[in-house]
Amino acid sequence: MVIQCMKKFSLLDYPGKVACTVYTAGCNFRCPYCYNAPLVLNTHENKDIPLDDICQYLKNCKGLLDGVCLTGGEPMIQHGMEDFLDRVRELGYEVRLETNGSFPDKLKRIVSEGLVSYVAMDVKNSRESYGKTVGIEGYDVGNVCKSIEYLLSDAVPYEFSTTVVLELHRRSDFESIGRWIAGAKRYYLQRFVNSEHTIRGGLHRYNESIMHQALEIVRENVPSARLRGW
């Protein structure tokens, strides 16, 4: 596990729980709007945090923390992820995994082994627009489709989310996403937040009025859909 950041205490990252958030380095996508570019590109100025140090912190905080949020970057590219999750489970913590859904077999394995309690998956865009949104021309969404189908089966508590960017998302995309994840129990349209750390500059967010219009489009197939970050 290549871990470069740790937020020792959070009331927001794992809703309903007091959590520690662990950030892994590296990602197989290059989403232009990503605000964690130093982690994704593995150029973060922090030194790698030893796994033993994190586990010791979690051991010391038993009774104060309820869970661990594992995010990135993309945690699923880490070869030692299962070992880390097993150690976290032994300490009695629940885990919220944030992933882009491109590793369905690994996702199924760690869920079946009881290593994660909640999965938050980014649905980057419609199938048709996925490549430009993840920064990979012609990206094959087959694995993403498998992960969506698996989570829709209710194998584990989950949520889907889409970060909405003016230059990347259109009305037809929201219609397509809604059909793709129809009936999802939790889905969020998230506000894009620009920063100096985004992979590509010059991107913008829609105003609140347009976001509500997008929400109504999605709700035709996903009544649970909500806005996040407004």
C-alpha cells in the first residue's frame, strides 16, 4: 500500500460515523477535474506513511473512531489493499471504500470476504462520454458496467455519485446515467470544486438552477437522487 495522506479525524467522510480517512497514491484514470492531482500523479510532497504507523494509530483510537474511509487516488490499484483491510477489520473498524469501479472482480472479492462495509462509486459520466471524462480516449466501460451491476444487486450498502462539470456533462448524459443506474438506492450529483490541484485548469461548474434541472432528469429513473455540495 502506497499511502501518502491521512486525515486523523473526520465527521464528514464516512456519513454517520467518526472516521479516519486514508489516501492512497496513484490512479488508473486521469479525470481532468480531479482535485487530488498530486495523489493521482504520485507527485505529492509528503513521504509515504508506513502501514504499521496507521494501524498503530487506529489501535490507539479504538473507542474514539468508528470507521475508516479508504480513498485516493484509486485504492483498488494497491496490491496490498486486502492485507490492510484485513488488519483494519481485526481492529473492529468498518470501512467505507471510495472507488472508480474499474476493478469489479477485486471489488466482489473484498465484499464477499467482509472487508468493506460500504462502497462509494463514482459514475463519471454516460457510457458515451466516459472516455473524455476519465482522460482516456476510447475507454472500454465494460468493467465499470460490471461494478454498477454488482452494486445494484445490493451485495453491500453503496452509493453512486457524479461530479458535474460544465465542459463535460450535457442533458443527454444525465438521461443516460439515469437509465444506467435506474433504481439505485443512493445517487448524488456533486458540485465541481475548482482548485490549483485539478489535473486540468479552465473547468467550470453549472449554476444551481441547472443542477436542479439535471437532478430532475436523473430522478425520472433514480428517485433517490440528491444534490451534494450545494
